[in-house]
Amino acid sequence: MLGAGPAQLGLLEAARVRGFHVVAVDRDPGAPGFRFAHERALIPSFDDEEAIERLAATQRIEGVIAPGIDYPVAVAARIAERLGLPHPLGAATALLVTSKLLQRERFAEAGIPQPRFRVCAGLEDAREAVRGLGLPCIVKPPDQQGQRGLGVVRSASELTAAFEHALETARGSVVLVEELVEGREVTVNAFSAGGRFQPLTVTDRVVADPPAFGVALAHIWPSELGAGDVAAAIEVARTAAKALGVRDGPTYTQVLIGTEGPRIGELAARLGGGHDAELCKAALGVDLNGLALAVALGESIPNERLRPRREAGGACVRFLVPPAGTLESVEGVEAAEARDGVLWVHVYRRPGHTFGTLRHGSDRAGALLAVGETREQALVRADDALECVQLVTTTAQTEALR
């Protein structure tokens, strides 16, 4: 398992329940998912593909999976190919789905609606892009995720700092400048088997205010969008998966619904990192974690495992956002889990961890999942339970520590 952070918790637990011997790989010795692993391996970076492959070969594994973050998806696919292991993605497809630049280029070739964009190798390129795209715009590295290196430029004076930050964060030597599409954002969670794209949950994505642009505070199902907009979002997600060559496995597609209709934000060939699989099981009874494990081991997926059955009228994942400071204690988790409709509460970090101002998904402290007879009831229950949880932090100089 490549990753043992919050985004991998659901799949790690599912693998343990199924009786697999789990080897988890992460660079963080305090990764919360390690508690579900039989063995843990610490690496300085997922860029050290050779070391990960040596570990995989030594362990004589039967499957390798990267469930919750983008870059390791391609690492897992290449290692599986070299070791002769099953994997839902070929190495070429995995490269497409983990590069925002290659995605944008492929979507353009296929005529799939998306934000207008420019590839910029220098600051003057970026200035020219802004002149063509207009303000506000987004500046981001094409090979990172979790809002790392991403900036929103609302005036010309902000461009230089945003460009330099994105370039410094990027693994490569170029930066993407994209138009900012105003409107609603939804996530289409789906699973493909043998080229058949099965849409599952379409959730509203509630995001934080700047400086945490794009960081989700909640995923809420079902979406408030009308049936026509939901169908259009599903269709653009379907065409995006086809254009990238994804025939098997989970997809997590962010779709922007603006005045010109749906446009693809980005597609990830993995489970959603915000407990989307657990929400899907609570809402529709479809076990995305189990399906992802099965396809990583080369098992066939019968149609009945993909057939939704409504288990709840509404479901909601709400994230815990801590005050800046060093975590001293967490209170009220048991009280929150005792509330009607609350299925679980996860706290990601132990006392001693230092939180800064919310900027990235990794700055969130935990999450909870609630269900209800309606979307509104699920959200009220989640918010009520959230009030029970107290994250006690000091007021240390956290920004200097980050």
C-alpha cells in the first residue's frame, strides 16, 4: 500500500478486515494508517521508485495499490508491470492520469470541455497567458496535488509570487496557468470494469476560503444540482475516463458546473482522498474499497458488486479543522460518535503534532461521516457532531515551524 495517511485509512482498514498481510509505505512515521498495517516501511519520498520496487520484490507481494494520492498511482502501475503483477492501469495510462498537463492536452485533443489553460516555462509566458485568459486565474504545478503550489491570482501584482511558488513546488520545469471557472463543483465517484463506466455518488464539494483555495470542508450527497446537471457531470466524467484510457478501477473526477455547462477540473484514477469510498458504501451500499482491492489483485468484478442500492437518503463527510498550534488533546470523539446518524469520527493526528493555518488538505485534523433520511438531515447531524469534538492546541509560533 503506497501511502498510510488519512486518504488511505478506509482501504487499509478494508484490507486488514479481508485478512490480507498489509505492508504500508509512507514517509511520515506518524501516518495514521500504519495502525492497520502488519508491516510499515518509511521512505524519504515516493520519487524513490527503485527502493519501493526492491521492497515489493523482497516481500513477494501479490498486489500493489496507491489508493488516495495521485503521484504514487503511476509508481504502483510501473512496479506492477515490471514485477508481472496485476494492476487496473497500464503504465502509459497511469502517466496520463497523474499529470495535470498531459490530462489537459488529451482532453483538448478529445474535445472534452475544460478550463482554458496555458503551459508556461517562464514568468513572461505566464504574463502572456494572463493577458489571454484574463483575471482571476489559477497558477499551479502540473505534477502535484492537495493544493500544493496552487495559487489564485486576482491582480497582476500577485502573478510573480504565485508563479515562483508553483515552479518551486513543481517536479518539472513548467507551470500551468488556467482560467478560474466560477460556479458549483461536484465530484463524480465511479468504477469501471472491462470498459463499462459505472457512476456512483455525485457529491457537492464544499471548499474553504483562501488561502486554502480548493481544500474540501465537506462532501455532501446527493448533490443539490438538478437532474440534468448531474447527468451532464456524469457524462463528462465518463468521456474523460475514456479519453485517458481508464477501463478498470475507480475514478474520482472533479467537475465544474458554470454558466457554459460542465467542465472537467481533473480526473484521478484512484479512490477519493476525502473518505469518498466510505460515503459511497453508506449511501449506496457499493464497497469501493473492496472493489479497489479486488481489481488490484486481478480479480474479476461481477456486475452485482457495482449495482447501487440506496442505503440512506443523504450522507455527508465533514472535516475537522483545528486551531493553529500544537495539538495537546482531543475531546468529545465518543460523544460525537454517539449522535444519531454518525457512523464514525477519525482524528488523524496525535498530541504533539503542530498545525498551521489551513492551506492544504493535509492541514485538516480529521473527519466524520454522517447519514440521514435526507441530505439536509445528514448535514445537520454532521454539523451537530462536529460541535462535540474539541481540538485543544497551544498558540505556539506554528507558522515558523512549517
